[in-house]
Amino acid sequence: MKFFMVEGTLQHIEQMNEKVMMEHKSYTQKEMDAGNILMAGLKEDMSGGLFIMRSDSLAYVQTYLENEPFYTYGIQTYRIIEFSPHFLTQNLAQWLEK
């Protein structure tokens, strides 16, 4: 299994609307339900988002992003960083609450 941090950067926020946002949320939720996205969220400066994803290949992540509604509507671009976890917290949920 490979691990990826994906950074999204908003390009054309004026194209954002409720329809696109609902498509984005639904698309992301499917991958979360499949267990492939660990977490996702907005950058504090609201310039885009970040998420951590796992996959057998970079090609899968690229295909996922090519079909992501924010990308298909020209709203956001993505940067993919593959990484190898070496150290893990024993209780992620507890860590996130702090």
C-alpha cells in the first residue's frame, strides 16, 4: 500500500456553487467509505484543502483526482506527495481531539 498527501489549491472559486459542492462531498465520501481517505479538510487560509489517501498506485490517485468535481469544473488543481509513514500515534482519534 502507498500513501499520499494531496494538496488542493483553489483557482476559480467564482465557479463554486451548491451543486458542485454537493458533487464534491459525495465523491469524497465514496472514497472515505471505501477506507481510502483517512482525513480531509480545508486549509486555514481557505485557499484549498488537504487530504491523506492510500492506494496501491499513484495512477489510482491521479485518476481519482482527474474525476474529482472541483477539478472537472476547473475550480481546483492538485499536488500529490507520496510518503512512507515511519511513526504512528497509537490513538489517532484521541490525538485529533487535543
